[in-house]
Amino acid sequence: MTADLIASAVPQAAAIELLQRTSSTPRVMEMLQFSLAPAFLLVGIGSVMNVMMNRLIWVANRIERLEARSEERGDDPCSDELNWLNRRRRLAQRAVMFSTAAASLISVLIAALFVSAYIHLKIGTLIAGLWVATMGLLIVGLAFFFGETRIAAKGPRTRQR
């Protein structure tokens, strides 16, 4: 019976301690301030991803139109343009994939910032690692996007001649 009382008191004491640590309005405000930079970065990533997705949708629609026209005619006069569009699509897909990973990681970082205010473990190194990983993913995504826009500016080989 005594063991049951102790076992039931431990979770209750932990819950009370957690409530006391999380009830501090200034501490919550401080965590909100710390999370502003990552939150603005998340907005920026979302804006760039919107541009990436619009380009990817345009490329996919153009491929579908060219393939439909090719099926109607029974020949393949647009192979250069299709190759060009497929290269653009691959790069745009990778750009979106890496940018999505960066956005997901920055969301985890924001959550970790809030959790760090209320736990005794020191997770500053984890938060710094998440930030660096986010920047790495974003840089790779933007590099793929740069590659896609570079290829788009050149145009297909038939137009280059």
C-alpha cells in the first residue's frame, strides 16, 4: 500500500513541477522571441517553395502537352524539348524535396526551442546542429533551384541553334 502511494505521488509531483516551470509568462515570452528568427526563416522557405512549385507545375504541364501532341501525331519531333523539360523537372523536384526537408527541420528546431525552456537537459548543441542541418538542406535546395533556372534560361538545344 505504501509503495502504491509513493508510485502515485511521483508522477503527480513531476506534473506539478512541470506546471510550475511552464506557468512563467516571461519564460514563454522569451521562448517566443527566440523562435522568431526560425519562424521567419520558415516563412521565407515557404515563399521560395511556392515559386519552385509553380515552376515544377508549369514544367509538368508542358511535358504532358508535348507527350499528348506526340501521341496524336505518332512521331517524336519534340525530343530535345522533352529532354530539356525532364532535366528541369528532376532539378525542380530535388529543390522542392530539400527545401521541404529544411522546412520540416526548422519546425523541429522551433519545437526543440520551446521544449528546452522546460527541461533540465542541456540541448543547445542539438539546437545548433538542427540549425546547421537546416541551413545545409536549404543551401542544397537553392543550388538545385539555381540549376533549374539556369537550364530554363538556356532553353532546349533546338532553340539554341
